[in-house]
Amino acid sequence: MSQATVVFQKEKVQPAITSKIEEFHMLGYKEINENELWNYLQQKKWKKLKEEPPLYQIVNDILSVKIMDVMNYVTIESYRSNGLADLNNQEDFSDLFQ
């Protein structure tokens, strides 16, 4: 999907995104925001698609997201942005947690 299309589609499905974020917040996951949810969907659900999915599929994907999938994605992205992805072996991880 092109970047322009993604922005356009995001505006169209904003109510579904807002609803899902509100659901996450009601479940106690107040740290998840709309951008993190949208990034998860782009990187995990739609990245390998050859063409843009229909609008109903985008809404379905948003509403069916599980909190743990988003939390795992956000956690891994956080590690990457903090340089922890550079730890190459088990010894590096062991040293980190001692």
C-alpha cells in the first residue's frame, strides 16, 4: 500500500481505531496509542499484501486485533529503538540481566 493511501484509509477508519484504543484502555492498557496500533497493523497485518485490502477488511482487522499482539509489537519496537536489538547472543542477554 502506498503511503498516501494509508493516510487516506486511516482517516476513513478513524472511528474503528478510536473504538479499539478505548477498548484497550478499558482493559487497563492505557499506554497504547493510536499510532502504535496503526503501526502494528501496517507492519504485521498488511505489510505483505500485494494490493490494498477493501475498507471492510481494514475495519475488521482493526476491530479483531488482540492486545497481546500489539503489546508484543510495541515491546519489540521499544527494544529496537533502545539499541537492545544489537545484543547478538545469549551471553549478552545474561550480562544485561545480572
